[in-house]
Amino acid sequence: MNISDLQNKIDIPYERDKELEHNVKILLNLYRKVNFRVEERIQNLELETYESRRKHLEELVISILEMDATMNYEKFEDQLISINESLFLLQIMDKALERLKNYPDNGKLYGTILELRFFVKEIYSHDIIMSKVNMSRSSYYRHLPRAIQSYGVMLFGYALPEVRTLIYDENVDINNLKVAEEKDKDYMSIR
């Protein structure tokens, strides 16, 4: 997918890419659940390691480096890898939201709507979100699909290609993923 394809997805105000919107909405609906599950798994691992060794997770990781013979390393390693993979995916989604919020032309509005709807722990109804962003019902429901599609463009058009770079370039840090730059403004107009 090139820049003109991304532009075409956003520039057509009355024709929506229903497949993109549907897939992004499914992904967004999973965010809160995956985040909850990862936090729960970290807490359970912390509790399990503390009860079995009377050490907190951080202390246990340090003791593993000292080769504790009583520990089931494979199980522990598998759990840590699984948690790390989930955290990495959540971080990619967070970076795409950050990029959307920094994008000109309604990016901040779209990011705020999506953050309140999908990213925060508390579940807000559409009415509460409309109130928080000071928006009428018709405007909100006109902007919501555009926000979802714009987020999809940020995720699939920018964040995931950067992840591919991360996979092949070990010197790149995920915390330094760039936000949308001004030069992209000419290529994509979120309306």
C-alpha cells in the first residue's frame, strides 16, 4: 500500500472502507481486554513467584541470572515471552494512537474519541464521550467512523511498517517510533 492508496482511503468523505473500518474496530475492541489480561498475568506471575520463592518478580529475574536450580525456567520463560509479545502489540497500538493525536486536521479530536471509547480502563458510553468532547450526536457519529479509519491508516500505514523495520534492524528502539510528520500532511487529509 502506497501513500496515494492511504490518501484515497481518507479523502473520500462519503465512501467508507467498510472492511478496514470493521477490522480496526475489532482490533480496538480487543485492546482493553488484552490489556486487562496482560496486567492480570503479570500480577499472577508476581504472586506466584513471590509465594513460591518469597521474592518479587524483579528479584526473581535477578536470581535466575544467578542460576536458581529449583526454578522451572522453561515455563517461566514462556510466560515472560508471552507477556512481552502482548505488551509489544499493545505498545504498537498506543504509538498509532499517539501518531493520530499528533496529526493535523482533526487528529487530536479523533485520537481523543478513540482513546475514550477503546483505550482507557473505564468504559464510556457514546453519550459520555460526546459530552467530554463537546460534540453533537450527529457530529460524533459522523466523526467516529472517520476516526476509526484514520487510526487504521496510522496503524497499518505507519506503525506496522516501522515494526517490520524493527524486526530487521535490532538497533531501532520502539520508544522512538516517529509521530506523523508535517510532510505527510500533503499526502493525507483527514476530514
